Amino acid sequence: MAMRDIRIVGDPVLRTPCAEITTIDARVKSLVEDLLETVDADGRAGLAANQIGVSLRAFSWNIDDKLGYVLNPRLVAKSEDEYQDDEEGCLSVPGLWFPTERAWYARVEGIDLDGKPVVVEGDGLMGRCLQHECDHLDGMLYIDRLDRATRKKAMRAIRETL
């Protein structure tokens, strides 16, 4: 296991949709270990594989002192009538937080390291995390979801910090 460096905005791996995991081998098991170790730090809620430079569909989370992971996650449901618009941040956009609208509840389906089906769901912070990490795996950053004025402010702040 290894604590991995986080790729930051501007790195093309963050904008490339991740590939499905077709074989669960030692490389994938090592990836999951690295995702879990890297997300297990104060202030970290979720981590997608491409954030550590691996373009495979996998992410980990650290919510309410509970660690977990899912392979080949797909966002299959989210609340249509209940939203949250709290400040959102990202390890790949360090130090910047902006109000981001997300569904209050989200449900993700995928598999575990044994290839068995997994369902992960939650509301509030967990719901936000599931949506945020699935976006990463599709090559999207949370700043892409900001309204136009806020996105302009975010892009200016990113340019100033890089």
C-alpha cells in the first residue's frame, strides 16, 4: 500500500473518462489499497483513481470515519426533488471551495474485489461524494457544474494559485 500523490487541475488524466475494470488482478487490488490509504487522511472524503493517475473506474471514500471503495461504479439514482448547494472542494483543485448544487441523495452500483455486486447509497455528504467521484471517473471536475459567474470566479482563482 502507498499514499499516492494527487493529480491537480490541468493534468489531462483528470479530463479523460476512465476505462471499465475488466479483470480483477493484483494491479487492481493494489489500486484499491492505494485508494483506501490515500483517502484515509483528515479532510478527505473521496478519491477517484484518475486523481492518482490511474484511468480505471474505481473510487474510495472516507465519510463519518467509514472507509470504502467501489469498482466500475455507475450513478443509478439520485433525488430529483431535494438538493443541496453547500460549498464543495476537491483534492485536485486544492484550497478552493465553491457552492455546488448536487442532489441530496445518490445511489451507485458497482462491484467489489471479488466481482460481486455492490450498492452504495447515501444522502448529504455521502450523496455529494458519490456524485463527485462518479463525475471524476467520467472526466469531469466539480467546477464544471458551477453556475457561469461562480465558474468564472473559480477559473480565475485556479489560474492565480497554479
